[in-house]
Amino acid sequence: MARIAYVNGRYGPISAARVSVEDRGFQFADGVYEVLKLIRGRLVDADRHLARLRRSLGELRIEPPCSDAALQRVVKETITRNGLGNALIYIQVSRGTAPRNHPFPAAAKPTLVVTLRRLNLPGATELEKGTKIITLLDERWGRCDIKSTGLLPNVLAKQAAQEAGCREAWLYDAAASDDPVITEGSSTNAWIVDENGVLRTHPTGSAILGGVTRSVVLELAVAAGVKVEQRAFTLGELRRAREAFLTSATSLVLPVTTIDGHPVANGMPGETTRRLMADYAAHCGI
Ligand code: PDD
């Protein structure tokens, strides 16, 4: 079955889907996006993803292209036309098309693109043995809470991770500091169980994207009786951690067992991580 994309009111083969070269998404990365997953035909946490999309648009003063209900209908129709039961759905909205000029155009209609691709969840070995990450300087802008399509530092960090044979790069916030704070990963949120047994992740704010998976895992941790704090941890604390894991819509809860070539604790996924992996998988219907 050919992949079908939605672009500004039309459905068609993705190979023929087009936006203008004057689209501000292309010219300035003046746009936002969302990624949500479909598991066995069911959208996971759609309301939270659509709320975040609306927030990102509001922060950039981009007019929502349609109501949430209309967007849900477009997403559902794109799913039907692609015939996938397990998929990743990308919703991208730019400020629209206008002659190139930095200030907001007086009258531009936002561009809306919805595409789907097959969902590749982490494989059994990575889930059982954990994954490897590197740490790198966070070179992003000051509004990482906005899910902007301006992802160049994230792209460079992910490429560096891949070239180091790792899945992800976790980013630290100050090169000058002896013990900088870890903000998050290039496309994931970062978590540890610290040396005192407390589950920790960076608080929301402008330094990180408030992950939908992060918000669900915080609730699951509380429900499981895990002691959890939204408090940033440093690179030093990461090296001394009992457990580490990352979260995102695409990676689920994934244990991190090697950091910059060194094992986390005994090098195997810990008890809290395994509990939250199971609880999050159940939440998604996996
Ligand atoms: N990435 N931090 C960043 C910088 C991200 O890009 C993402 C998501 C997350 C996790 O958010 P969530 O749990 O809502 O997926 C954290 C998506 C999956 C992507 O860009 O592909």
C-alpha cells in the first residue's frame, strides 16, 4: 500500500506531497510538530499530544490550522488511508507560505502536514540489555519547551551518537561547569535512579521538552510507590546512578546501561526501570 500524506486539505501519495519553497517551515524552521503513536489501531495519549501542539503554536503565535476535533478527523482519515495498525504519526504546522521576510507575514494561512510511518519499537535485545548513550554539550536555543521543527542541534547530537555506536546523546547545559546539569536527550527525556534510590528527571521549563511519555511515566511512578522528584541531576550524579533510562513516544521506557563507554551500576537494567517499562507498555496496550 502506497504511503499517503495529508497536505493542506488534500490526501495523496507521499512521493507527490509538496509544500511551497516559500513555506516558512522551509525558509526559517518557523513551525512546530508532534509525534504520536498508534498501537493496534489505538492512538496513545492523543489528548496530551494535541494539547502540547496547541501550546507550541500559541507560544509562537501561529494560528491553529483547524480545531482539535477537525485535526483528529484528519489524523484518523490519514491512518485509515495508510492501513497501518502500529504507526508513528507526524503532525507538522508551519506559519504558512509568504515571500521571504523575517517578520510574521500579515496574511499567511498555516501549512498543515500529516504523515505516517511504520512504528519500529526498540528490539528485544535493547529492551533486555539496555542501550548506550554519549553525553554532549547542549547547544540548543532557550525555548526547548516548544516542539519546534528547528532541530539542527538535535540532528548534530543524534549524528554524533550514531557515529559513536550509540542510540542517543544526553545533553549537559554548561561546558564551563565542573559538574553540569543534564537537560534531556536529543529526542528523549533523561531519567536516573540516583545513589539514594530517588527517581529523578529534569523539571519542565524552558530547558527541556515536556515529554508526553515523561508525564505518563511520572504518574506511573507515583502509582507504583516509587520515590520520584522532578529535580535536575548532574553529569557526576549520572555517573554514580543506580539506574538510568530514557523516554519518548518512539523509544517507550528504554534502559540506559552504558554512558560514554562506562556501565551504569552493574551494566544491567535496574528494578525501577523494569517496573516502569512494564507499566508503560501496559499503558500503551503493547
Ligand atoms: N521526540 N525531548 C525531545 C527534545 C524530543 O524531541 C522528544 C520527542 C522528547 C520526548 O517527548 P515525548 O515523550 O512526548 O515523545 C523529549 C519525538 C519522538 C521526535 O522528535 O521524534
